[in-house]
Amino acid sequence: MRGKLLFLGGLAAGFVLGARAGREKYEELKATALKIKESPTVQEAAGVVQEQATRLYNDGKTKVTDKLANSRFAETEVGQRLLNTPPNPALERDLATTSTPSSGTSF
């Protein structure tokens, strides 16, 4: 019985000390991540990557639409609906607003 109590006491002490040390380390990592995220170099890189992603998305969308328009799929009812559907304004808006380097990228 005494061994169990000592074990539980050690476990409780380890938990309390570990929780404090863990919280301090978490706060330190969080501050470092925020510092990196806000650095001009990272912001510039994020902007470049976002521009490339937007360009690739638009190029891919154009290629797929062109290929579908010139296929037998375009002759079907579903194909006509897909090809004649106006662009998704919410998606286009999101792409336009996230293409700036100062966008809020998160870790």
C-alpha cells in the first residue's frame, strides 16, 4: 500500500511540474512561430506561393474546360450544365483576396 501511495504522489508531482514546464515551452514555441510568420521574408514567400497557386488554378481550370468543351461529354445534358455554369463568385473572391502577400497565413 505504501508503494502505491508513493507512486501516486510521484505521479502527481511529475504531472504538476511537467504541466508548468510544458506550458512554458508551449508559450516559447508559440512566440517563435509568430515571429517567423510575421517576418518579411516569410510574408514575401507566402505571397509568391499564393500567386503561383492562383495562376496554376486558373490555367488548370481553362485546360479542363477546353478539353471538356471539345469532348463527347460536352454533348450530354450534364456536360452542358457544367460548361455553361457561371464561375463560382465566392471562390473567385477568395482567390482574389488571398493573393496578397499580407494575407493572414496561419501556422
